[in-house]
Amino acid sequence: MDFIFIEELRVHARVGIYPRERQAAQLLELNLTFGVPDAAARRDDIADTIDYSKVIQRICAELEARHFNLIETLGEFVVNMLFEEFGAPWVKIRIAKIGVMKGVKRVGVFIQRSREGVLLPDAEG
């Protein structure tokens, strides 16, 4: 399986349970890695892979339009979007709130999922 990665995608999103988090969007950093068909490399055709530009556009649009209480729920939402809309067989995502608490650089969640029957890679990706 081949992989596409997107690193340090910075988006403003409304996520959190505290009143200050519900009132204004906050900066999130997303790092994603997702599986793509091997055919893309063989045929050199965008139709055989997942267009990372479209993935980024969809994530930004959805996070701008929604509020999530939990960062875990936001992560599962993005994972399911990659499965259902883009056909990714495997997804790893790290989401971090930037500077959400004094003395803490990032607070976040790491999620790794695969479609049924797809083995998770052993290597860090």
C-alpha cells in the first residue's frame, strides 16, 4: 500500500466543551497519513489515487461549518470522511489544539483506523 501524508495542516475550528471554546474557533494542527491504491504510481493518473487538494478543501470546509465537543469526535469524523468519500483503506490522524493551556504547547489525539480486512502498517508513517 502506498501512502499520502499531509503535515501541519492548520485550520480554525470550533471544538471543545468549555464556554470559551464554544464562542470562538481555535487553531488546530492536523497531520494525516492515508493509504492509496498502488495503481496511481503505475499509471501516473490522478484518477487512480486520492487528490490531497480535495481532501484538504473538504476538511477545511467541514471544520469551518461544524462544532465538535470532543477532539476525538472530530478525528473520527475526518477518518470516516476519508473512508466514505475518498475510499482510503487506512488512515492515521493526529489533531492538536495549539496553545490551549498555559505552559502546554499542544494537546491532542492520535487515531489510527483501517477498513475491515485491511491490515495496519507496522512502520511509522
